[in-house]
Amino acid sequence: MAKAHRYFIGAGCLLMVFGAVIFALLVRGLSAPSLPREMVLSLRLAGPIAEVTADDPLAELVGDQATSLRKLREALVKAADDDRIQGIRLRVDSIGGGFATAQELRSLITRVGAAGKWTAAYMDTAGEFSSGNLVYYVASACDEVVMNPQGDLNLIGLSAASPFVRGTFDKLDIRAEFPGRGDYKTARFMYTQKDFTPAHREMTGWLLDSIMSQMVQDIADSRGLQTEEIRSLIDQAPFIGENSVEVGLVDRMKDWTEFVDGLEEKHTAAKVVSVRSYLKRGSKAKRGPKIAVVTAVGTILRGASGESFNPLFGGPIMGSDTIARAFRNVRKAKGVEAVVFRVDSPGGSAVASEIIRQEMVRTAEEIPVVVSMSNVAASGGYWISCGAQRIVADPGTITGSIGVYGGHFNTSGFYENKLGVTFGRMDRGFNASIYGELEDWTDEQRAVIDRMLDRIYDDFVERVAAARNMAPEAVDAIGRGRVFTGVQALENGLVDVVGGFDEALMEAKKLADIDLASGVQLVEYPRILPWWQRMAKNRSGDSAAVLKRLEALEEWLATGTITTPGVVWMPPIQIE
């Protein structure tokens, strides 16, 4: 009886969910009022900006629909050519994501301004006892930058931090052994070192220099200052309140209400329209050639895409099964003339990377494939990218990291000396415990691991060499784990074009012989389901995900096993 009762309640909940969804669809389907003849497009940037989000009418109905980078791009590109749009009102609270995301947003805002429309940005503050680099970087693309009188301008320059857990392992009596190919394949040093190695420091330095130069140049161009002046101001920052106006980085100090009222007084005829309303009410039936957009985000692992339950390496997972299936579906689809493969990944499993690359190459044999690199496309992220007809990277994209590492932890000292746990073990097979975590490798086992790493690295180099029309020796010379920005990758022959998604789309049009001025239909792969569809598909709702996460955590706590993210993975460099 209790079980039947639970089923009854569960069915009732599902009916309520589906009822709400149907209602939302009906509401959305009602004829919306037409857009006014004069408009101000209002944008607010707050928190993480996902590459793409599910089209969720229920979330839209309750006002909880996150605006993705893809939607922001669509709105701003459209606004640049829309005579009804008089200007852009931008509020920047925070920018979640990498430098390349901020760079693409900035480029889109600049594009609107270049079309003869005014642009104005408001910030409560650019960092509150924290870095405000990205907030100000995006805001500075506007003609006018306004900040709350209580705010501060923390344009303080870039800092790169890499975690090292060798000291923790020493305290826990855990030994880490992680051989790799190349001094610049630095992800493994997180386990084996306590600070930057000379190669790690050198590489981090050239990344910082490249990104810093890009940021300084862009801000200088927008503010009408010299790059030397911007660098000097960065060294003087943070600027407190009115100081930011005095040094020429902010135009006025006003609160939000004063900022809005001022714009309304200047542009009395224009009505404020949100990005969501602009796209929904102003959208027409999409026509023109079809271009597929395959979006791949996260650490590359075998299986389905999703979220990692690993407490150390959490975040989105790019599942090889999911992305490979997306490419197969693209090939089956009717009328698709080209593919933009949008990649944002630090790498992961070599096997999973190769599975994705194989399907991408098969697709490229039938229709053009252009890779568009977002914030990161390094190590395995570059592996899955090579083989496309064109590779386009943002100037600030982190890419390269052609290299491999692998290893294991010896946790026997931790169990015995810290917990008093000992293990009895019996093996059948000389290398039965080669992947275990209770003893060091023998010399013979190290030789086996070395051969495996050599094979993976040689395969990586050969695939890049063939795809980029380079000699393997040339690839090795820029390989060995070296990481570059998009600008540096272009100089080293690893990408073809520096630019964002729009530039990649133009390259796809060229290769498919599509008129560059014509509109296209963008078809998303794989499809992202809204939460209510995921719940219905799962039938057990979010509780199943929570239970899975708890079970995974329980397993790790019980076994003491620390699982690394993969063998073609870039170092976790956080640049702020």
C-alpha cells in the first residue's frame, strides 16, 4: 500500500510538472506584441555564462531562464543590423567563464557600436576586494562606462595560480609517480612538485604576457589611451571611487537608478527590450542553408556527457558517446551543409578523445567542419580539434598542450601509518597490480608505462602533423606539453584563424560555398534537455543524481582512491 501511495504521489508530481510545461508552451505560443520602432537592448551579465542552454519554456515563464553566450551572440549580431535598435544598455555584475568568453562578448558589443549605435555600461563595482579585470574589460567596450559611487575599480592585472598537492601527499604518506612526455606537460606536477618548475614558470609567463597584451590593447583602443598609459594605470590600481573617473577609466559615478533615468532622458522615444524579449518577439522563421553546431564542453571521458561527481575534478563532462553520436546524427541529417565544432575543454582521456576525433574526421570527409575554440581547447581538447578543415581560436583561447602523462599513487603508507590498515594480497600475473595503489612500480613496470606513454604521444604528434601539414619533428618542437594562447597558436601553425564563433561561421560558409551575406539556420547538436525533460526521462528526478553523487563520494572515502582526469589533460591554470 505504501509503495502504491508513493507511485501515486510521484505520478501526481509528474502530472503537475507536465501541466505547467503545457501551460508555458501555450503562453509562449500566444501572439506576442510586436516590437517597438525604437528600442534600447538591455543586457545583464551576472554569474557564469554557459556556451549554450536548454530552451526551457517553464523556466522562461518564471523568469529563471539563463542567457547563454549563444543567445547573447544572436541578439547582438541581430541588433547591429537592426535599424530599430538605437543603443545597448549593459549592466555588468560579474563575468563567469574564461578570458575568451569575455573577449567574444566585448567583440560583439564593439560590433554594435561600430554600426552607429550608442553603447553604455553600468557596474556596481569592478571587483569587491577581488579582481575586476573581466568586468571592466567587457564594460570598457562601451562608449560610456558608469560605476556606482560606492564602487571600486580593481583593474589590477593578471595573476596565475596552479595548485600543488605534493606537500599534502607527504603529510599523508602518499607517493605520487607521474611520468610524462615533455617538461611542459605540467598537469602531473600538481602531484609531484611543490612549486613551478622552470619550464612551468616559463610557459605560465608567456601565457600571462600574451593575455595581458591583448587586454591592455583592447582597453587602450576603447578608452582612447596609449597602451603604456593602461599598463601604468594597472600598476596603480585599485582605484577607489572617484579616482577611477580622475584617471580616465570611468566616465561618471552614478547609481543604477540615476544611470537608467539619464539614458531615458536622452532617448525618450526608445523602449527598453530585454535580450529574451528581443529574440522571442522579433524572431522569424529561420530560413537559409543549414549549418550544424556541435557543442562539446568539459573534461573528455568515455561514456555519456554530464556532470562529474569527482570531488577533486568536478564540472561538466564531455562524453565520447554523446559527442560521437552527435556527429553521426549530423551525417544522417538532411540538408546540413557544414559543421561548426565548438570546443571548450582542458582534455582528458586519450581513448575518448580519439573516439570523438574519428567521428569528426568522418564527418569532415562528407561536409566541411570548422572548429571554433572557446576558452580552452588544450591537450585532448586539441586532439579532438585537429583534422577539421579549419581551426579558429579566440585570441585569448588556451590551446596546444600536445603531450601526455600518466601515473599512480602509492597509498600503502597512508593506510598503514595513518589509519593502521594493512592489506593482504595475492596476484596471478606478473603485472596484475600494475594499476594498483599499494606499492611502487618495478623497473619492468615503469618500462611498460613508458612504452604506453610513447605510443600515445607519437599518435598525438602524428595526427597533428597529418592534419596541419607539418613534419612530426616540427610538431614535437612545439609539443612536449607547451600551451599557447590563440594568437601564439596561430604563429606556431596550430590554428588557421584568430577569431570567435562568428569568424568560424564565416569559414564554414566559405568552405560550403554559402553566400557570406546570407542568413543560415543553426542546428544544435547534441540537444540539451531542460530539467523537466531530464526528470521525466530519469523518472526518479533530481534525487537520483544526488544519490549518485553521494554514492560516488562514499566510494572514494571508503577506498581512498584518487582518480585523475586523464592522460591528455592540461594543467589547471587559473588566470585572474
